[in-house]
Amino acid sequence: MTQSTEDLLELDQQVCFALAVASRNVIALYRPILEPLGLTHPQYLVMLALWGKAPLRFGEVAELLRLDPATLSPLVKRLEQSGLIERHPVEGDERTFELVPTESGRALREQALGVPPAVIEQLGMPIDRLVALRDELTAVIDATDPVK
């Protein structure tokens, strides 16, 4: 079956629409799961980056999360105010600093271990489908990455 030109403009045929709705819905699933940890979804992503590779310079976190520094800055500030991360100056460069989880931030990682299984349970999809979806979305990210 071939699609007519009109079909290409149907809302349900748009990749952008499917991605936008899926993103909003999945992030909404995280909200009640992250709430007991005291994290928003964007803060959770910052913590994931730091739990995986700290210390990281501010710019490295922004790059990993594909966030504009102006968007990342208030997230870092709130995480610092919550006592979950701290800044360490980089020796020899007073304008650059590294971010590291505090003791409380490292302890929060243990609680966060329950987040992925809880999200998987809420989605109700087989893990192999979720892994395949993640891989496909990573390919979309790579194909649309302006910094290639």
C-alpha cells in the first residue's frame, strides 16, 4: 500500500509528534518515582551523569546531557542547595570547576537503583523491546546531532 501526499501530513504519521508525546508521557512516569528522592527528572539526569563519571567539569556535564549551559546552571545550583553535589575549582583555571556528588549525593545513588525497575514496571513492556527502542532513539540522536 502506498501513501498519498495527504497521508504524509496526518498528525499520527509524524515522527516528531510520536517522539514528543512519548517523551512527555515517559517523563511523567518518572515524576512520582523520583519525588521520594527529592529529584526532578532533569536533576536525575545530572546525578546519573555524575554517578557515572565524576568528577566532571560543568561543560562536560552540559555536553553529556546535550544541554545548553544556561539550562544546566539552575539545575546545578538547586542540586548544590540540596546538598547533593558540590563544585571543586580546577587547579590553574579559576573560571572552571568540577562537579562531584557529596556524601549525601553518593548515598542517594543507592536509593536511585530502584528507579529503572520501577519505570520498566510502569511501562509494562518487555525489556528487550525497551532496549531496542533505546538503541533506535540513540540512532535518531546521532543522526540529528549537530556536533558530528
